[in-house]
Amino acid sequence: MHYESRVGHIGGNLSALDVLMAVHHRAMEKDDVFVLSKGHAAGALYVTLWTLGHLTEEDLCQFHKDRTKLSGHPAPNWIPQIPFAKRAVRSMLQFPERDLFLRGVQAFVDFKQAGIDYVRPERMFGRSTNSLAKNLAWAKKGILSFSNTPLSILSFAGTVLFLVTVLLMIVQTLARLFFPQLTPPGVTMMLLAIMFFGSINLFGLGIIAEYIGKIFEETKQRPLFIRRNIIRDGAVRNAAEGP
């Protein structure tokens, strides 16, 4: 199935196939519902549903092809045996950004989540498509999407450098008055002038950066908060269901 469709993640599917088979064939009861949170194991889930008679071999042959119900990641409302929790999806759709950092948005909506610690074994076959440059690009995208810290660092550095320059100017003036023989004429004042005007420029850029950060937050137009439930007429209702 994966070979015919020429798609990746076969390792993730094979690692989950035995678990899915055991859960569906031995553990699940009639009214139990199974929710898959590992999207890259969709192929293993499709094969498991095929063994239960919910899918046909013709369906499996259409895996990851155009206009198929067996997409690379399970899609809602196409296969009845694959349930979906739509609250998180609908909340994420409220983000109108074009360059969306999905991992950050997933944490931003703040629905109930649980982390599982595990040790990733060393890759036995093939080579990873990730590289240091790609990982740095992901880190940069995450920082720029959810943090104004670089702009704040610029503003803080400009403020600190400006204060240090003023302090050095005071020290230089006192040294010139009380210990004129210790201060070489001209050189120190020139260096202080360079530091002063440089710190003023950096301080001004820091102020501009703070405003740019505010503009950046406004242009993203993210929701101020995500409502999980609404109390209307004394009844608690799911916010995703609307009025």
C-alpha cells in the first residue's frame, strides 16, 4: 500500500500495527471508541479496519491518491469508524495566519493534553531528511510566531548600553577634573561619543521594535481566548456547537 502510493512514514505505521491489531481484535468492546492521535500511523489504522471488514482492498489501493477517502492523515466524516474531536480543529481554524506554526497553535489553544516520555531508538535503516539547517529554521519559525523576545532583547540592550555610556561619561568627567594626568586627551571622549551615539541608535531601534511587536500581534488577529464551554440559560453547552 505504501509502496504503491510512494509515501513515507512506513516505519511509524509498522511500529503501531501490532498495537492497533491487538486493541481492535482483542481489547475493544462493542461500544468502545478508538481515537488515533498519531496521524502518521493512518496506514496501519486503515489496514486494521480492513481486517475487520470496514474497508475493502480497492479502498486500500486508493491510499493517499487524489480524491480518496484514505488520505495520508485521517480526514473527518469519510470513514465512520474513525471518530474526530472537532473542538480543537475548529479552534485552530480561528487563526487566520498564512504562515501558521501548527505545533505552537496546538499548544496555544490549550485543550486537554498529555505528554508521554519515551526514548527514540536509533534509526536502523535510511537517513533522516532533517538537518541542522532545517531544525534551526523550525526554531526560528517558532520563535518569530509566538515570541517578541528578540525585539525585547534589542530594546533591553539599547537601554543598558545607553546607561553604561552615561555612567562612563560621568566617570570620565570626574577623572578629567580630579586626575587630569590619567586621562589621555581626545581619545576617551571620541570613544565615548561613538558609544553614546551608537547606544542612542540602538535604543531608538529598540523602541521601534516594541511598536513593531505590537503591530505584529495585531496583524495576526489571533483569538484572545478559546472557549471550551458556554453557560446559556443555566445550561452548560459546548462552545463549538454555536448558539
